[in-house]
Amino acid sequence: MASGFTRQETIALTGISSGRLSYLDRTELVVPEKFGNPQHPKVVYKWQQILEIKTIESLRQKLSLQEIRKVLLFLQLRNYEYSFFKHRLVFVNSQLYLIEDMQDFGLMVLETSGKNQGQVVINEIGAIGDVITELAREAEKHHVLDFDKRTGIVLKG
């Protein structure tokens, strides 16, 4: 059996309902590994999937599903590299940007708007690293054993 988090641990960590978790599986947005009896399988979520679920839930009120998929793809293409989590993600005219320096962001917005193009639509997502901090808090609160070992993430207390 693969290592990861059980369905109950996933619910405790992410704060998501069982029904919503089933929806994410049915729509193939986040599909866990399944073992054993096909009618009642044992379900295991990888750390990256926990990040995806928490990211989806934290962005649901701010972004469309299409934009959320772009954020997830961004994280997947970068192999969930932790260094990206400390920077901010921003949509400018439906294009996703990683902002390492706010001065660069200002220049990028000016460049995107161009001369006489009109208004630019900016939707700041914020630092995705906040999701990891929330997950660590929930792991401690719900006594999820070996959270740091299973995730490979060590947070300063």
C-alpha cells in the first residue's frame, strides 16, 4: 500500500466535507489511490493531493474553476517545489504570474496594459505557502501522526 493520508485524515487536514471530497474524485480534479474491495476501497491521498485540495478550497471563493485548474497546473509543472510557495500568485487579464518581487509586479502590469489598451484586471491569489501553514496547524489540532515525515515539510514552531 502507498504511503499518504487516509480519507479521514484528509477531511481533518483540509476541512473539506466527505461529499466534496467525493465530488473532486468524480470530476477527476483530485483522484486518490484506491486499494482493496472496489465497492469499499481503502483510499489514500498523497501529500501533493492534500495541497491541491486545500488550495482548491481556499481559492473557491476568489477564482473560477478554470483559474483554479491553472494554479494546480502551475504547481504540478513545478513539482510542488516548496520555494514557489513563499511567493505570490496573481492573475493579470486571466494570465497567471508568479511574483517574486512587488517592484517586478508593477513593471509587469505596466507592460501588460500597454499603451492605450485600457484597464487591466488583477486578481491576487496571495502566497500559496499559507495553505501549508494551515495544513500543519490542522495536523497538530487533529493529532495526525508523523505529518512532517509524510509530507517532507518541516515548519518552524
